[in-house]
Amino acid sequence: MSEVLVLVDHADGAVKKVALELLTAARALGEPSAVVVGTSGTAGKLKESLASYGAAKVYVAESEDAAGYLVTPKVDALATLVAKASPAAVLVAATAEGKEVSGRLAARLDSGLLIDVVGVNSDGTVEQSIFGGAFSVKAKAAKGTPIASFIGAPELLSALTDIASFSSGRVTIYSLLLVFYTAVVMVVVWICGRFRAFLERSQAPI
């Protein structure tokens, strides 16, 4: 069974929820293998949690550079593992940092990049969310090792919140414009009425 590499998001010695979701999703494609990039001693705090969510292997890339360079060490570690393990796919959380990691990795490996992925299928296709979540489509990488930028529950909720905020903002703008134009029309009507009254008085016989 082919490996599926999962880049682990972590903070303060704990695995983030989206990384656990990625490990679960990876089972549809093959054997989940977690990739932990961080400073010295980081992986030791995470291995038990990763194993409990199905990580058959835990690859560790620890160095002090991980603290100062957020993206490059992760891209380097993943690129090295892809060359050695020939995985079925690489899954990365669709955070701001994760999107940059997946984009750079796909460019370096000349592989297909799948963005806004919400589900993984056993035939190698993925489910993608498009048009702000209004539609879901199936897609598959056309070349190389598929690099999937995966939207977990927190990222999906954030995206939906942004859409709702944007829609709410548009409604507010339209409401203000309607009030403004209504006020302008009322002022114009009042001025026209006053001007008409002035003309009638000026033309009245003395």
C-alpha cells in the first residue's frame, strides 16, 4: 500500500485538529504517514497523538531553522520524502502557510496542485469546493505526485464566515446607497416644488 504524506500542523506541543482530519482522509488513498517539521524535541510530544489517529509512520525533520523559516524547511522536508518514498499524494492543510507550502512544493516537484480540497476518494480523485462553497466538483492531478491543499473544518468555517461577512457588508452598502439616493430625490423634489411656486408667483398678474 502506498504512503500518503500528511504535513502536521502543530502548536504548543499539540497536534492541530486539521492535521488529525488529514490523517483520517489519507486512509482513502493509502497508508497515512505524518511529517513533523519543527525545532528539536517537537516530534516527541506529538507521536502518540498521531499514532492514535492512524499515522503508520512519523517522519521527523527537526532543526533550529524551523523556528526562523516557516515555509522553506517544510517544503525541503516534503520534497526529500517524496523523492525517497514515492507517495500516492501529499496532504497539506489549507491555511495561509499551508497554501504557500503546497504551492512551492508543487512547483519544485513539477506536480499537480489541488486546492480547496474537502474530500479524498479511493480512486485518486478529490472533492473540491468552488465558488465559495456553492458547488463541489471532482478533480485529479494530471502529472506527478498530487499535492492537495485540504480545507479542514476550521478553515471551512472561516471561509464561510468570510463569505457571510462579505455578503452582509454588501447588503449594508446597498442599504446606505438606497437611503442616500432616496434623500437626494426628496431634496430635488422639494427644490423643484419651491422653484415652481416661485415661478407661479412671479408670473401672477399684479
